[in-house]
Amino acid sequence: MTVVVTGGVKGIGLAIAERLARPGEALILGYNADEDAAAAAKARLASTGAVVTTVRADVGRIEGAQTLMDAVTGEDVVHIVHSAAMIYPTSLLDADLEKFTQAIHVNGLSLLYLVQKGLPHLGRGSTVTFITSAGARTSQANYAALGVGKALAESLVRYLVAELAPRGIRINAVAPGLVDTTSVAGMVGSAEGAARLLERAARANPSGRLTEGRDYAGVVEFLQSPAAEFVQGQVIHVNGGAYVPA
């Protein structure tokens, strides 16, 4: 088995990669720029016995998606987990349109790039899991570049079902709730602001805490298992009951 995780060297992607690491199995971690994080993630996950490869590639570009998928070798079943995201906090009317367009490519269209370029390696039993968020369906302040991109990718998930299911390939999305990662500070503008936001969110969550890696990583693991053979085109929210209408 080969597992490819985009954005796999830190945050949500790293937590998923840790859950999916298997002794002797190939684990390919895609990242965009953070060389130190890539080296640390490789050492950390190699200790599990997994055969870890890190690939620097901008999956928001077609060429980057090709570079990442070129790292897949062998005849094993291949699973793709697409967790990479571009954080660009902005409203729509004030957005830098070039930067916003780049974000839409990374946060949305890149799913199609990865599926197309990965198709030669995907066969019966393979899965594609997109990591989305509630912001794809619920408007949030300064979240447009991420939320709109993820909404686009969720639509791609649904359209791709008709083309992938006949090949025995499953595609779904998982939407974690708010997770304590460095991306939160990037979104709100400061570590102090992020700490306040996370504290409020934990108190407000019906389950009394933030979403943790074991919560969403376990769902991704399930979606890759034979038990999920008939799960197609779904968005599974893993958030402890946050965002559920009263």
C-alpha cells in the first residue's frame, strides 16, 4: 500500500500521516516550502517503520501535482489524502485577485490536478480523501479564499464519483472542526488571537473540546478500509457537534 498525503509534514496532514503510517509501507508526504518541517516529519514517521519520502511540490500548479504523483512507484494500492491548503485571510471585495486566484487553485482545483495525474496509479480499492472544513458551507469572516476553494473541491468530489466509482475508486471528503495548528494564527493574524479563538471554540463546542488528530485521522483511516467500500461522494464532519443547527 502507498499513501500520498499533501500538506503532510505538519498540522492536520501530519496527524493523518501518523495514523496511516505502516511498517514497510510507502508513505509520500507532499509539502510546499517548509524544509525543516519536512525533515522533522520524515524522521518522526520513519521511526514507525514506514518507508517515508518527502516531495516538495506546489499542488496548486498542474506541474506540481505531476511532480508529487511521479514519486509513486510499484504496483501497490494507492491512497491519496489531500490536506494541503493556502492560508490567505481576506474578504472578497478587498482581495488581491491574483493571490485569491492562486488560493482557489491550491484549495480547490488542485484536487482535480492530483486525481488526473494520479490516475495511472489508482485502481480498484484506491481512495481519494479531501480535507475540507465547515467554511465550505458556512460563511466566516476573512475565510473566503479557503472556504470558496474548499466548496469548489467538495463539488469536484461529487462530480468525480460518477467517473471514479466504475473503476472501483472511492472519493470522499472529511471536514475536521477547529484544530489547534499554526494555520489558525495565520488566519487570525497573531498567536494571541488564535489562542483566544481556540479557547472560545472549545468552550462553545457541545463536546467540550477542540477537534484532535485522532478524531479526523480515524475517519480517514476508515474511508480507506474495505469497511467503507460503499461510501462515495460524502462530506463527513468531525467536529464534536459544532456548526449543527439548533
